[in-house]
Amino acid sequence: MIERQDTESGAHFAFTDRWGGVSAVPYEQLNLGGAVGDDPAAVRTNRELAAKSLGLDPGQVVWMNQVHGREVAVVDGPWHAADAAAPVSPAAPAAPSAPSGIPPVDALVTARGGLALAVLTADCVPVLLADPVAGIASAAHAGRPGLVAGVVPAAVEAMVALGAEPSRITARTGPAVCGRCYEVPAALRDDVAAVVPESWAETSWGTPAVDVVAGVHAQLAALGIQDRGRSDFCTRESGDHFSYRRDRTTGRLAGYVWLDGADGPGGTA
């Protein structure tokens, strides 16, 4: 089942679970990740099934080559279009493109209505953002390294550069590993908390941990984003979701965000 939220202002957010697809064990069933060892044909079918269930054209969903960084790209179409993307993050020199032609980025931003942005996760935090008034949407991949690097602030900065206003942005985070389950060495917890204090956590069994979800929401609040929602699911605890920390070899969930627009699919499935 795909969890979907639609706003009256025309913003649409969706998060998948692991069911309803065609992938075999250990990727059963709705694996949407193309770089985890699954049959490519099954992944293509799963992406088509997920998109169509949301009323989206599978060919108009933009994916990322995620690398746990803070690079952002502005897109106005799929990557195969010559003018599909313009990198905007100034944090680092441009990285070489992946063999598929998709550059390594961990956040996408678009001003094109109807174009869906997708983010893959299996414990990391999928962050979906939308300002329907300005017509700007963003999807970001925030794991522990991305949290520290500031991928979420970088995504919001790119949205603002295109005319978004933080007070108008709606933010939703999807299923991710919780702070009670994300065990790390004490020194690593201290390093992360030195950058984002709200990420400091302990596991349910009393060892050092990092709460990436709490850290992301703290960053969003500091940026002036008031409308924030989060999933109730911890991927490590939920058998309905993929979890790399639990299973290692596993599939990937997806989060989707898009805005209504005359040049793309509308807001109803």
C-alpha cells in the first residue's frame, strides 16, 4: 500500500511500503531501487506500478543517483532531456555523471507542475517539500552523512532561490529508522550531535544512537518551515518496510512529491 497525502493547495506527497510489486526474495515485493541487485525488469515494472497507482506517468518521474552528499539539482524534465537539469549547489565542484547519465545528487528541486520527484530510502529519511503558491517542490535524501552535510538546508536554499517562501513550505518525512534503533559508536554520536544537537539519542537497549528524523525536523524548524509532518513507521521495526540495517540485502522504498500543473498529471489518481 502507498501512503498518500494531498493538500487543498495542490501539493501531493506519497511514500511506498514493500508490498504490491513483482520482485522476488529478498527484494519482495515493491523494490524501487535499481542498484541493489534486483532484476532490472522487475524494478522497471515496480516503478510503473507505483507511478500509475498515483496517477503519474512513469516516464515523468525524476530519480536521483544518491551519494549521501548535499548536492542539489534543479530539474524541469526527466534526465534524458538535454535541458533537464541545472546543478545549483555551490558546496562542491561538479561531480562526474553516473554511467546512466544521472549526476550524483541527493536533492532535486523543480518549478514544473506535474513533474514528480522521487527519493529512494531503506532507513534514511525521505524529505518531501512543496510551496504550492510559488509552484516549487523538492525531494531530498537525508541519511546521517547528509544530515551533517546539510542536504536539507541546501534543498530549501535552492527552493528559495526559485521563489519559494519557507513559511509557505509544507514538509513531510517518510518511514525511516528511528533513534531508538539507530545504534552508533559514542564518538560518532558526539560528532553528529555537535552539528545537529537534536540528533543525540539512545537506543531502546541503552546504547548510543543517532535520531536522523529528529535532526531533519530540527533543521526544517530552524529554516522557518512550520508545516511539518512525519511518518509513524520505523523501518527497522516494521516488517512492511525495507531496512538496510535490519536485512542488509534488501529493496528500497520511494517517496514522491509533485504539484498540480497544466503541463503534467493532476492531483488525482
